[in-house]
Amino acid sequence: MVDALPLERPDLYVLARHLERLWREGEPMLKTRLQVAANVNYDVFNRYLSWMLDRNLVVLEDSDDGHERVVLTAKGREAYLKLVQWINEVIKEELPK
Amino acid sequence: MRRNNLLKIVSATIVNVALVALIVKYAGANLTVLFYAAFFMSVTLWWLLFYIIPHLDTAAGTPKEVLQDLAHRLRSGRYRVTEEPGKLSIQITPLVAIKVHAVSDGANSEILYQADATPGGWTVLVLLFLFTRGFAGFPMALYHFLKARRFAEDQLRPQLPKGGVPRAKVGAGDIRDRLIDSLSEGHRLAAEAYEATQSRYEDRWLLLGFGAVLLWLILLVTLGFGLHSNLTSNPAYLLIIPSAITLAILAPSVWSTRKWFEPRIHDYREWAERLRKALEKETAHETTGSLESSAFELIAQAYRQVPIWLEARRKGSFSRESGAWMLIFTCAIAAASMAFLGIVLYSFTTWSLGLLTGAAALISLCYLLYSRLRKRANEEGSRTLKDWNYRLDVMHQKMVKYLEEL
């Protein structure tokens, strides 16, 4: 289980990094691999994981090898999609010539 | 053939025949007439090749949907695409571009194409037109048209949605599509900023070279004709002194030009490369390496640079203020000619004082026009920056609020 200090307000880019990595992987991901991929230390990773678990963006899954893996939920995918959509809309607005 | 195209061809032919008839009437039928007839024919064909808009196909969906879908597919194929209301502009080669128009046709859209050139392509076309009196411009325009037609037939037609709903509607929620679009737009803006700045840098070198030769000649003539001291009567000194003065005056300009341009060019090129690599990975469906920033972060960082890129692109665009720049250029040439004549004739006639005064007045006018242009450009630049930062802040607030409410 994740036992970390609660995260008051997540950094948008760090959170997006976690969600993007899980989305790209497309399958359950080892916690340590996700931590390395997100380029954060263990303590920070745990706080973000806890924050995402609380909001049901990800779930933890036990695997046969005894390691816990992180899975992106439909809500997590939707959250990442929303962030990507908004950033895309900024450039879609008419640019000055 | 669409009625508009037919109208363009007929009107161009009428104008062409009328001009040749006028020349024959006033100059008689001779070689000169043949020359002008061929010239007008070349110019007319040149104009037609860029202004006729042939029909390509019909696609399912509204014009907006079809163009969005096509833009996405082309960006996935790593083409540089600019979206404009009712049309797309696609760069095919460094010189050739194509415009794709979509017009509503009931439930479908009629797709049309038009040959176009990139800024570099237009420069080559205009230079060819000026130096060959239009004759070499025509084959080049024909090349653009054929290249655009081939691209339309081979690349565009197979990608048009033939039935059902276009993909832009079906896959509107796809994350990868959005990332590709955002990365591609970022790459296009960074690459355009790089190309515009590189072009300005080359122009600046050309201008410095031209200025150096002009200054050297003026100094040579001034020393040769204006002064008759022992120092300048020696041919060796007559060459060394203007060269040394020219070098001393131009060296700081060369230094400041390099100092200003090179870091910017390097920066824009780096950004364009980073975005291109990310785009390639995304279109190849690769997963990014563990320590690289995410595509989302890269896009967010790149978008902070957009006002700078827009400004660089605007500064490199001669066409936007072409009228004012032509006026400045003409005044500068006239001022240089008057100053040159004034100096040469200084010992022979009092008219030279008038010429020098006229040159000074023209230089003042040039400066006045230039400072007005610069002031307006600075105002526009700060407005763009403010507007863009506002857009980014609104987006950021929206995202943070969404995360808080999760």
C-alpha cells in the first residue's frame, strides 16, 4: 500500500508525466519503472501515486511475481485527454499573422 | 472545369490579345512586338498557373471537418500544414507549396487545389521574373503547378474521406491525434522562425557587403578627386586608406550582427529539432525514453516560446510591409546616388550642394519611415506576447481547477 504525506496541490506537469507514461505503456506498469520514467524521487512518487489513487485515476494491481503494478483507469485516461485537448485548443485559436 | 477558372483563362487571354494588339498598332509588327507578345504570354500563363483552382474530388463531411481530418493525416505524414479558414496550406518541398480549398456541396465538400510557393519559392520566382523579364518565371511556375497537381493526385486524393463520417469527427477524442497536431504546429512555428531569421541573417550579410563596397568607392572617389595631398597622391595609400576606414566602420556592425543573430538562430533550430524528433516518435507510435520530458511538457514549454517565434517570423516577412520597405529602399538608393554625384561634382559645380542636401533629406525620410515601422512592429510584438500569455494563463487555470475538482 502507498503510505505518504498527502499532496496539497499536484504540479500539473509532473502529474501529466505520470499519466502520459501510463497511457503510453498501455498495460500495468511496475511502480519502480513508473517512478524512473516520471523522473521523480521515491517520496515524491509516492505522494503523486497516493493522490492519483484517491481520485481513482489509477489503481494498483497485484501480479504473479508479487510486485504491485499501476494501472491507468478510464477516468485517468479521460483526465490526460482533457489536458491534451486544452493545450491543443490554445494553438487552434487563430494566430496573429 | 469550374466556371471561375474558365473566366480567369478567358479574361487573361483577352487582356493578353488586347495588349499585343495595342503594341502592334503603335509600334508595327516586328521583332520587338514578338518579344513583347511572348513576354505578355509568359506573364499571363505565370499568373494563371497560380490562380486557377482545379477540382480534385468530393469528400464526405463539411468543409471544416474534411480540412481538419486532412490536416491531421498530413501532419501525421510529417508535412508542414497551416490551417486557415476554408483552406489548408501545405509545404511540399522547400520551394513548392499547395493550397487545398474545401467548398460546401450539400452534405459533402468539394475539394480544390491551387499551386503555391513557400516564401523562399516566391523569392526565386520574383528574381527569375525580374532578371529574365518574365521568361524564366513561366517554366518555374509550370514546375510549381505540375508538382502541386501530382501531390494533389497522389497524396491528397487517397486520403480524402469517401464515405461515412470523416475521422476528425470519429476520433475527436484520441490523445495521440491531439499530441501530433500540437507538436506539428509547434514544429511549424519554430521552423518558420528559424528559416525567417536565417534568411534575415543572410540578407544582413549581403547588405553589409553592399555597404562596404559603396563606402569604399565613395571614400576612394572622395580621396582621389576631392583632396590632392601628398598622402593620397600615392596610389598605394589611395587604396589602403579607404580600405582601412571601411574596415574600421564596418567591423562593429559585423560583430553586432553575429552576436545578435547567431544565438537566436541556434535557439530556434534547437526547438524545431526537438519538436521534430518528438513528432517523429509520436507518428511512429514509439514510447519515449525514461528521462526525456513528456510530449505534454514539451508542448507546454514550446508554447511559451510561441510569441518569440511569431515575432521572428513577422520580422522575416518582407511581404507584410512590402510597400513601406520598397519606399525605404528606393529612397536609400536615390540618396546614395545623389550623395555619390554630389561628392564627385563637388569641385566642378555648386549644384553638388543641392544634391548633397537632397541626399540628406532622403536619408532623414528613410530614417523616419524606418522608425515608424519599427515602432509599430514593437507595439504589435508586445500585443502578441500579452495575448498569448493570457491564453496560456487561462489554459493553465482551467487545468488546475479541473485537477482540484477531480
